[in-house]
Amino acid sequence: MTEAAAGALPKHHEASATEKRVILASSLGTVFEWYDFYLYGLLATIISAQFFSGVNETTGFIFALAAFAAGFAVRPFGALVFGRLGDLVGRKYTFLVTMGLMGASTFTVGVLPSYAGIGVAAPIMLVLLRLMQGLALGGEYGGAATYVAEHAPNNKRGLYTSFIQTTATLGLFAALLVVIGTRTVIGEDAFKEWGWRVPFLVSAILLGVSMWIRLQLQESPVFQKMKEEGTNSKAPISEAFGTWKNARWALIALLGAVAGQAVVWYTGQFYALFFLEKMLLVDGATTNILIAVALAIGTPFFVVFGWLSDRIGRKKIILAGCALAAVTYFPAFHLLAEAANPALARAQAAAPVSVIVNNGECSVQFDPIGKNKFDAKSCDIAKSFLAKSAVSYSNVSAKAGAIAQVKVGSQTFTAPDPAKVTGEERKAAIEAFQKEVKAALAAAGYPAKADPEAMNTPLVVAVLTYLVLLVTMVYGPIAALLVELFPTRIRYTAMSLPYHIGNGWFGGFLPTTAFAMVAATGDIYYGLWYPIGVCALTVVVGLMFLPETFRRNIDD
């Protein structure tokens, strides 16, 4: 990789009217794209019921998260397709195309029939639309970040691109406001039945506004100059990734910065949301409001850390955020549980639940085809009930062939032995077992849902805000760092691929992976090992191989 030469930094630079318009137009357009993309994540629980109702509840939610992840899976391919187009044709026209694809796909989700209406065709069509969204987003971010960076002065590139970094959170925030507003106006029952479609349909209006804004922009001056001089790349993909000299920088960017940034982003915003709703039993409307408040408090810090990175460097801020996440996620989420559902936290401490069984005889609590009723083994009967009830439990080893037992505090309940009961007798035995365990859980103080009156709301908001602040540390400077790592002729392509592999695969798969880890182990905190491990990897690779870039001149 040929590094851009360090340029003399101007002592003072006021943003011109053109630069302000570039930042505003690029940021607003990208906000609307993120709004479209993240609506699905906010409504995953409802979408699970609407489109994956043919399987059991736990599997349905994992499927819904998998469909959410499908949009992330194809983002690197969108980065290659549209990154190449952006380096060949131009930044402006490429992200006009990506915006059109995103808007059309989102609107179509709003009119898509449910599983009850057209059967298995519904989830298939939903996944196809998510794939289209992912392709579009794969081309959007690199274009917007590159476009703004190439208009920015060298000593304010972190500040200018930090406004692009706010767009993902602002898009999520806008989606939250529309969801909360719709829920409030029509009521929760109507929202679950048909009102969830309204935020998707609203995207048609946002698409029109976004397209109009983007059409007012001119092409990047750096790209225009390169095109006029004939120095632009004729094969940006092969030039960026075809030789180890260049490809190694994409790998370093991925493992030494973006992977950690991605898991911090999705843990601090989406996994925190799922954790509140699915693990801590906080109702969906309250969860949305709590996350929205934390985002409103934390979002300005994207700009703060972008500005700071112009003064002390990008690398140290990003790696510090990853290190803090790795060290503090477990205590932060434990504190969140105690604040959001204190009755649940007290019950878990006073009367911990365990399953006594030979784990080698248990099924994984995930059923891709919806045929497993989890009633053929005593272990499955016990664990599926606890998973569905969102009860955290530990596993205690038993000898092979032992019938599973559930221990709630000092009480022990033996699950039915499927080898001895069949048909209606087995069904009745399972229902009796579940009733006994449920009564014991209630007596031990395990709540059916979080009590809003008992919730320590200021502490919940404080913990969520802390998680968002970690997001701002790692995400605020990342666009400037990626732009500065790669030369102009291949910049759009070269920065887009590591960014979207990191955020699409490492980050986008996080909710699905973490929730599946929880379902497999019974420990509601176990899924946190995934982001902690990735953050630790990024800190090590970043310290060893990632260069500091904040004094580079990217205009050459």
C-alpha cells in the first residue's frame, strides 16, 4: 500500500458553504438509509410472529434475527459491486442508485403478506428483500464517507466524517421515534396486528426527500481531478485486493479496527435492546423509549470523538473503546439487569435455577424446520420450558441416562421420562411438570415480566448511555481512519470491503449468534463472550499492526 504523504495542515479553516452542504446532504441521505435498514431490527419480535409463526417461539425469534443478519451477510458483496462502480464512475451517482434500492425494498416489506396469508413464501420474500437492502447499504456507506472526506481539510477530516458516523445512530433514533409514535397513536394490539407496517411505508416519503437532497450535490473534487488527469483505477477490485501489498491493509483494517468497532456498535445498541426485551422481560414499547433516550444523550459524542481524533489520533481512541468494552461488558449488563428487572435479579441470586442432566443427551434449543417439539428427551422438556420462559439457568452434570431435573433454589423437579409416557399421557405429564416449575419460579420471586414501577429508570438509562458512549468512541473516528489508509484511485472499493465485512459479518451476526449462545447454555450473559472476544482480538492486532493516520494528506 502506498501511503499518502503527510501534508502541511492549515492553521485555521472555516467550513465553507459548499462543505456544509456536502456534510448535511450526505448525512441526511445516509440517515434515511439507516432508518430503512434498522426498522427490521427494532421490530424483530413482531416480525418473528408475523413471518416465522410456523416454528416454536425460540426458533422463530432466532430465525427472525437470522433474517435480520441476512441483510448484513451480503453487505461485503454490495461493497465490491458499488465500490467498484464508485471508483470507476463517481461517488455521487453510485449512492443515488443504492438509495433507490434501499427505499424500494423497505417499502415492499411494508406491504408483504404474512405467513398466515401466503405461508412459507412470506419469510422467503422477506429474506430476499433483506438481501436487497444489504447490497444497497454495502455501497452506501463507503460512498458517503469517501465523499465527505474528500471535501474535508486535512486537519478536520475526523470532525467532518464524524457527522456521517452519527447517521447510523440517528437512523436508528428516527426509526425508534416513528415506531414509538405509531405504537402510542394506535395502541399495542393494533400495532402488533398491522401497525408495524406503517414505519416501513413511511420510508417512501423519506426516499423522495433523500433523492432530492442527493441530486443537489456535485461530484467529489478529488475524484473529478483524478478523472480529468486519467489517473483513476481501471480495475479497482483487483488493484485493491489482488496483491498482498495492498490486500494486507484491508486485512489490518478489518481485524485491527473494524471488527471490534462493529461488535461494540451492535452490542451497545441492538443487543442491549434484545437483552432488555427478551432476557429481562421489559415490554417492547418501554424498551424502545429507553434506548431512544440513551441514543439522544450519547449521539453528540460521535462528533466529540471525531474532533478529538483530529488532535490525538484515530487509533488510540478506537482501541481504547474496544478495550473498555472487553473489560466492562459483563458488569455493565449485570447492572442493567439489576436496574431494569430488580425482582428477576433478586430471584436469580436467592433461588438460582439449574438443570441436572447429562448434556451430551440434550438437543440444541434451535429447530430450523420447526418439527422438533422438544419432548422426546427429558433434558429437552426441561430446557425448552426454561428457554421459552426466559429463565437463566446453570448446567449441573449427571450420569448418562439420568432423567433431567430442574432445581429452583432448594426445590427439585424431575422432568417426565418420554420413554415411559406417550401421546396424550406425555402431553399431560409435560403440562403438569411445567405447571409445577412455573409455580416454584413464581414463589421464588421470578416475575412473568418486568415491573415498570420497580425499574430504576435513571440507572437503566445511565448504563445504556455508557454502552452508547463506547459506540461513539469506536465509531466516531473509524471513517476518517479508513479513508486515510487507502489512495484515492481505489479508496471507495478498498475501504468499503473491510468496513462491510466487519459490520456486516462480525457485527451483523452478533444478535443471532449471541442469542443462540444463550439458548444453548441457558446463561443470559453467555452471549457477551462473542463481542468480548472480538474486541480483545482487535486490541491486539491494532496495537501491533495498525498505523496512525490522522496527519496524512489524502488529496494526492
